[in-house]
Amino acid sequence: MLLGVSYEEFPQQGDWSPTSWQMKPAAQQPEYADRDHLNRVLCELAKLPPLVTSWEIENLKRQLADAESGGRFILQGGDCSESFEDCESSAIAKKLKILLQMSLVLMQGGGKRVTRIGRFAGQYAKPRSVATETRNGVTLPVYRGDMINRPGFTAAERNPDPDLLLRAYERAALTINFIRSLVDGGFADFQHPEYWDLDFVSKSPLAAEYTKTVDSLVGSLRFLETLTGHTPAEIHRVDFFTSHEGLHLYYEQAQTRQVPRRPGWYNLATHFPWIGDRTRNLDGAHVEYFRGIENPIGVKIGPRVTPEEVLRLCHVLNPRNEPGRLTLIHRFGAEKVEQCLVPIVEAVVRKGLRVVWCCDPMHGNTETTKDGIKTRRFENVLHELTQSCRILKKCGVHLGGVHFELTGDKVTECLGGASGVTEADLNRDYRTRVDPRLNYDQAMEMAFLLARLVKENGG
């Protein structure tokens, strides 16, 4: 058993420990040739400082509970899969800017406070549908993300390398540090939205509506300041949280700690880890690991899931039915959302289970063009969001959040929207190594349309 740290000295939580997942079948895990090398890396990781704190995690859990009750909305977004080379100031600032701008639109148009969760500072591993890739008669392990191996097609690059776990930690730490510096330095100040504008915002078809929204919000804040004689401290800075799929369980285990004056175990590599649709097996290692940590957690559910499975997941992962603990991130696709979501929501509501309903309208709407390029259509993403709002409202609950793959750059990876990307445009600036993302214009347009949906459906 690979420990990464000696957990025997700590009290265990019933039949759970940070290593108990190793006794379960673990899907989507890389095969390391040198296990001693892996264990040395895990021991080093376990000694490094945590990336987040338990009080930040508990703060997020409270905000998620507020979203469940309808008082708040969750905006989660970022890259499909982060790359080490994108850990540079401009790229990080652009990702932060687009989420801040979208949250501004959602607050003003949807009439709710917004919690921002970045899909970054740890999103370095990706599940894959096959274990190997063949080119010109040569078969090698598939690229699984920068945390595990490299995208180049050679044996040296594709073999899993334990040292990349340390590099992932370092890149995540650099990203979080820069984001905190930006937020603390006033980058997110709602009274200075001009700080957020990207170079091409003036070219957006929605620039006028965006400017009107900004002016309206700034006017409201100035009125509040005039009325009260001061500006609330929260106006000058915002909470910002990180998230990633907790796929590589050895990495997650190495950052799982007990903290002073709080019971239980925390994953201190991120605020909000989630289980993917491919790894949510009830008898599998991921569910085993996640059930024991104190973090708020998400579970992706796709068309293969049944209402009975969802109920069991809720009971295993949130046995105390704690508000804010569990977020169900549904990803059914525009064509299947009606038939899949309705029976699941009805079953969860009937049992009185506390969950945040979060729509991921990206993954279920992935398609491949005739030229073999993976893409998504703006209208399908919007349709799944619209249908999800309607279905949830009809069942007596509400959409508590959204989960987007997006970027602050003007890439050409998804089709349609106001940016007018066509299939012929995809090769112009297609950068993603795994899944296509909404570009800046598409993300902003989606925020305006989503704000209207939230307001029309009462949350």
C-alpha cells in the first residue's frame, strides 16, 4: 500500500481512512513503472504546505447551502484541462476576468449573489475513454493530462512520470497565489469594472448591453455608499474558490490532512473536488475516498445513471443530509435532459435529500465534425440550460449553479453564438488538447441569457 505519509498515528474515521480507497477498484488511474519513485514523490507532497485552508472550505460549504435554498447562484468555470505552459500571468488573469464579468452579469440580471468557483489550480488530470492511442502502427498510453504524462507521442513522453505530480502542485500553488494577489489588490473591485475589460470587449456584439449592466451596478453601489456614508468591505473584494476533478487519488490522498480545532479530514489541495461521471461507481475507489473528506463535493451524473444510483450516492456521500455538502452536476445533453433529469429530481425531492442542482451543459453536447474535430454547439448548450431550469422549477426546486468549460481568450472551439464560429473557423484558433471551450464572446453571451433564465424561473 502506498501511503505518501504515515496515517497510522492519526485516529481513523470509522472504517474510513485517507488510504482506504486503495482497497477498492480504482478507475482511470495511471500505471507507474517505478512504484518506489511514486512513493517518494507522495511522501514529499504530503510534507508540503496545503494549497487551501479549512476555513475557506467551510465558507464555501455555507455558500453552497445558501445556493441550495435559493439565496445564491454558483458559477463554476475554467479550462477543460489545464496545461503547465499556461501557468503565466496573462492567462490566469484572463480566466479570472471572464468569471468575474460573468458573475457581474448574473448578479445584476439574475438578482442573486454569485459564488465563483474556478475550474483551475489543479485541473491537470483528465479521464479518457481508452487507455492507449495508436499512430502509424505505434501504440502508446493515451495522454491523461500534464499531471500524469506529456502530450508528445513518444514512449518517454507518454509513460506516467511521478515527478509531474510535484510540478502540478507547484503550478497549482503559483496559480492560487496569483489569484489571491489579484483579488486582494482590488482586481475584483466592483467599483472599478474597467479593470476587467479584455482587449476585444469593444468588438463583442453584446458590448453595449454589458456596458449598460456595468453602469447600472456601479450606480447602485455609489448610491449605497452615499446613503450609508461608507462602502461595505465586501464590495472591494470577492470570495474566489478553486475546484478540480479528484481523479488522481494518490495526489488527492497526499494533500488530505487533519487540521487543528476541526474534526475530520480535509482535502487541502482544493476547495471543491468533484467525482467524474466515469468514476462514480458506488463500490469504487473514488466514492470511497470522497465519502470521508469534509470538503463540499460534487458528482457528475450523465445519461447512464439511474434514480436508484443517485439516491445511493446521496446516502453514501452525504449520510447526514448536510446542506451544502453535495452538489449533483448533471450533464445529460440537449436531447436527453428531459427523459433523464425528471425521474432523478423527482426521486431526490421525494426522499427529502439536500443537494445543489448544478447544470453542466457542455459534456453531454460534445460532437465530432466530419473533419474529426471535437466541438460543441452554442444552441445545444443553451437548450440544455433552458430545459434544466424548466424541469427543476416544475419539480419544486431550482437551478443552483452552472458548470462551464470556458476561456477568456477568443478561441474557435465551439460553434455558434454571437461570435458566429462555423465549422470552417474551427482550425483558425483551436487550442484545447482535450475538450472544446466557450470563448470570451460566447461565455459573455451565455451569461446574459442565463441571467434571464434565472430571473424568469425564480432561481
